[in-house]
Amino acid sequence: MRRALSHLGLILAVVIVIFPILWVFRTSLVPPQESYSTTILPSVTLDNYRALFAEKNFGRNYLNSLIVAILSVVVTMPLAAMTGYAFARFRTGGGLARFATLASQMLPPVALALPTFMLFRGLGLTNSLTGLTIVYAAINLPFLTWILMGFFEAIPEDLEGAAMTDGATRWGAFWRVVLPVAAPGIMAAGVLGFILSWNEFLFALILGGSNTATVPVALASLQTSNGVQISNVAAGVSLAILPLMIAAKFIQKYLVEGLSFGSVK
């Protein structure tokens, strides 16, 4: 009986979590006039998806988000890996530097919005994917550094010592021994960075333009004088969560590997 109740509770929890997502997907497949109907599928159509790409230029927004999210991860991960390694092995900057790295994440983004906009406008980086990439990399760097520092601290220093005994330099030991061992953690941090960049809205709104709008900005713009185009929004959300679902699958795999096996490979 206890096992049955446990399974029933888990099933109920899963339904509570998944039902809103399924309902959004259902709304994306019905005509606009039936969006608020409580019928499961009164009629099925793909017009909402067609309208996004044909009328709203959603394909461009989707591509912008992919480019910015991927490039920001490519820029951030080498810096985060080296900084996290320095914190973990050499205690660079002491506890103050670690606290400052973590404290930078406590600043509300809106406090940085105006100075960031003024700086990037002066540099000519507004309404450009380059500007958004730089901002996302700067925002994600402290968080990813903190995550990677924990992974590097879990790797025994004896592995590097053995490599240097065999003639490797400190850089060689880091490149040939530490990075392969920490690969699951690095992958997990990279996926987290991608998710954070993909979901970011404020800086994409103030620094972007019509040609550089990302998916969150595009979804927020689906409001007309007649109200929110809920069917189009549902179609956009269904497409927007697809990369996140794929990323979540990867992060689950690599995060578990990193925590369980990273220090004994």
C-alpha cells in the first residue's frame, strides 16, 4: 500500500508539472478562436506555426537566439575553466575574490541595464549580435566559474602531480589531465550557460533591435491592439522550449557523471 501511494504521489506530481506544457502545445495546434476552449482538441491546425514564420519573422529570431547562446558559451567556457581552476588550485585572490565572484550574481540586472546600454551605444554595439554575445558572456562568467571551481576541487591533486613528475608542465597537466577528467562538469556548465543565454530577456530588449531580436523578445512582442495572440504565443513557446528540453537531457547526464565519476576517471 505504501508503495502504491508513493507511485500515485509521483504520478500526480509529474502530471502537475507536465500538464501546463502539454496544454501550451495543445493551444498551439488549435485555431485562434478556439484557444480558450476547454475541449482537448476541437480541431487541429498548423496555421499558428505558419503565421510565426511567414508573418512574424520568427525564424530569424530563433536563429539569433541560437547564435548568441552558442557564441556566448564558446567565449565564456575557456575563461570560466581557467578562472575556476585558479580558484580551486591556487586560491587566487583568497576568499575575497571568491565572494566577489559570487556576489556579482546578486546584482539585479535592471541595475546594470542603463550603464550597459550607455556603454554599448558609445561602442556601437547596440542592435548587434556581437553586443549581445559579450553581455551574455559577462553575465554568465561568474556563475559558470563558481560551478567549475567545485568540479576542479573534486579532482585529486595527485593526478596533476603524477603528470608533472612525468615531465608535464602545469599547463600541460591542466590540458591533458584535468580537463578530460572534468569534461562532464564542463559540459554541464556549458549547457547551463546556453540555457541562461537562451532565456535572457532584459538585455536582449534594451540592446537589440528588429534585426537582432531573440526568441524571448519576439514572444513578448506578440501583443496587438486586440490583445495577446495566445495561439501564436503558444506555438512560439512550444518551439522555444525544444532546445531547452534537449539541453536538460544533456545536463542531467553530464551533471550526474561529473558528480559521480569525475574524480575517479
